[in-house]
Amino acid sequence: LAVVAGACRPARLPPGTLPGLEVTFDVSSLPEDKRKVFAEREIATYLDEAIRRALLDQGRDPGSMTLQLVVTKFRFRSSGLVAIGGMMAGSDVIEVDASITRNGDEVARYTTGAATILPGRKRFDRLIEEAAERIVAGFPR
């Protein structure tokens, strides 16, 4: 397990896991402070891996496809804010517009996201895992 931002994470996936899947992120619509936190916390890396892990856990290989995620809302509360305000400090949130293409043809488009209000050391993990599961739920079968 690796420790990042006070949370335990599963071991990194081996390079080349689900090689046909390309995941891209667009955070340009987020305010600058949110883009900074998104980058500093390496949200794209963790969410990409969580999506691949969710697909593997379901025994699914999407083959060759591109998943484009446009992050439309993102909030990750600071540990201090959570400690002081608890649930009154609001929730951690990620919302995305997802588009899946195969051979240049769009095969799915949907909006999804995840939120958690619970405090604790694993709240980052819960947010990422829940978001990944909801993103994967929109994949064509």
C-alpha cells in the first residue's frame, strides 16, 4: 500500500493495464484554485487507475476506446476544514461529463459524479472509487 494525502491506496497498476483504453481529462472549466488542487493531488492519475481497477474487478476489457472526462465540478475539503467543520463543512465532490468513442464514433455520452460528506482518513479513496464505479457503469457492454 502507498500512503498519499493521509490515505492508504492500493498498489499501482502495472504499466499497460488495459492498453486499449485511453482516458483523458479536461479541467479547463474549473476555477484556477480547483485546477491546482486537482493537479497537486494527482486526481487524474488516481481516477484513471480506479477506472481501470473497476473494469478489471468486473472482468471487463473495454478493448480499444477513448474515455474523455470533462470535470465540471470538483471540491476536496482540506483536512483542517473537515476537522473544524465536520459535516457542516460540506462535501467532497467530483462531477464529470463523460464521452466514450470507439474508432472515432461516439458510443456513449453521460454525466455522472460522486460525493462524500463523511470525514476520515480514507475520504479521498471513497470519493475516487465511487466516481470510478459510476463512470464505469456508463460504459457500453
